[in-house]
Amino acid sequence: MELIHITKESGIPLIGCIAFGIIDRGTDLLQVRPVSGCNLKCRFCSVSANNPDIHPTCFSVDVSYLLEEIEKVVRFKETSRAERSEVESSSEQTECEINIDSVGEVTTYPHLIELVKGLKAIKGVKRVSMQTNGVLLEGDKVYALQKAGMNQINLSISSLNQFQAVDLSGIPHYSLEHILQLAKIISDSSIELLIAPVWIPKINDAEMPRLIQLAKQLNAKIGIQKYEIYRYSRKVKGAKQVNFWKFYQQLKALEKEYGMKLVMTAADFSIHKAKRLPSMFEKGDKAQVLVKCPGWIKGQMIGVAKERCISINNCKTAIGKRARVKILESKNNIYVAAMVK
Ligand code: SF4
């Protein structure tokens, strides 16, 4: 697997590629992706992380560059709020939450503590949270994260059965005991704990009540996620994807039975709408890009234009050359394109 280190000098923007950088979905929560690699091979992984046949490239972003670009986006959101409050005569001061997540595992990023410290030093960042599978986290790292200012850890645990947990992780040395000890350490710290299972119908149905009980015992929140199948997902044999209506009915039934809030909305996470970064390309647009490096998905290259990354499918253009592309997907400033012949 090729590791690409993204620095300011590389000229690769941190907006536009789903695998690294900053994702703005038009709210005051920014997703920050410092790294794309993963240490597990979960059988339900929606992106097939850690599969070099699909993802031959792994990205890691220079921490100073990442912090500098995040600060620009936070300032942009702040400016947009100032403009809005002038119009609305409102003095409301909303600040951003940064959620450190990944198409892989954020604890594989060697500068995680420095990143958290740097984020908390940015004026206008009110909260920092992160997703993790927990395998690489030890107690001392949790204390270091707490000291750096981490507010919440969303810990993936999808089964309390050791045999099933190992099976789902795709890694024989996965230790449920370690993850449960870690959950206790986090819950005893000042960092909020959210247990984040994926509910895989017909596979771990019986685990959901047990995980709810665990969250109760640890005084933690729980955010049960729906099993989704995408183009590049690993599909769990025998599992069936349910629709959102059925999923929420099931959550409501468990809510009633266990007296714990399970149906979460943006309001529960205090997420508010905030002005979006301007979209530079719409679906169907054509653009001239400078090819910078291989992309996250096999066959892709990353091209750059208008301060955005564009992932170009089936691209054979050499690095440093220009290519003409047609935008196939444009959502939340994430772009995928095809070559124009
Ligand atoms: S930890 Fe997350 S990204 Fe890694 S394989 Fe599992 S589901 Fe995929």
C-alpha cells in the first residue's frame, strides 16, 4: 500500500477528497480526516478499509497544514455567522465542533494528540470528538487525549460476545476484553463516552440489548448505526439491509423497553446549520485539472483545480500533467470525475 504524505508544499488542497482533509456538510460540525488507513478488516466495513485491492493508497495529512486549513474553515463559518447576525440582528455566537473521523482508523495517525491540542487552541472550536475502534488506545493515551482537551470518544463495539467480536473485526488478535477495559477508562475520565455499534440484521440482533445495558452501566451514550451496503462495502453473509423506517421502529421499540434514548437527531448532537463552503463544481461541469497523486480507489488519480481535490476515475494521466475531466458527483464539496476524451 502506498503512503502519501500530504503537506502544504504538495499543493494538494484539503477539501474535495472523501479520504482525507475537511468535510463540511453545511453545519457547525466539521469532519476532519487526518489519515485513511485502518488496523482492522471489519466484515461489515462500508468502505472495505484495509483492502489494498480496492484502496492501494493511504493518506496522512501533515498536522500543521491540517490545523491551518481547519482554522480557515472555522473563520469562514464565523464570518458567515457575523453576516447573518447583522441581517437578523442576532448576537447569537455559534461555534464549531470538530469530529475527527476517517475512512479508516484515526488512532493510526501519529500526531493525534498534537492535532487535538491544536484544535482546542483555535478560537471558535467549542468541542472536539473522535471515532475509534479502540484497538490501539491504551489508558495512557486516553489520559493524554483528556489532557489535550478531547470532549467525546465514540467507541465502536458491535458485539459483547468475544467469538463474534473477533469474527466481525476480521482480525484474529482482536480483544474484546481490552475494548471493555478501555470503555471503563474513558467513562471514568472527563471524556464523554458514546458506544457506537453497527446493528447488522440477523447477525448481532441479540447484542443490541446487551450493548444498551453496557452503556447504562458506564453512564455512556449509545448511538446505534444502521448496517448499510454500498458499492465498496464488505458484505456480511446472511445479513439483510433494512430500510430507515424499519430501523427507527426497531430503535423506538428498544427505547421503550430499556428507557434509553436511541433515536438521535442533529439536535441531540447540538448540530446546527451553518453556511457551506462554496461548491466549485456541479455535476456535469467540465474542468481542466493538474494531476497530483494517486487517488484512494484503485484506478483513480487526484486532480486539483479551484482549490479543490477531484478524484478522477480510470485516470492514466501522469503526475504533474493536466487532464480534462467531467464531474460525475458533487456533494458537500466532494468531487468524483471521469476523463474527457
Ligand atoms: S474499524 Fe471502521 S474503517 Fe476500519 S475496517 Fe472496521 S469499520 Fe472499516
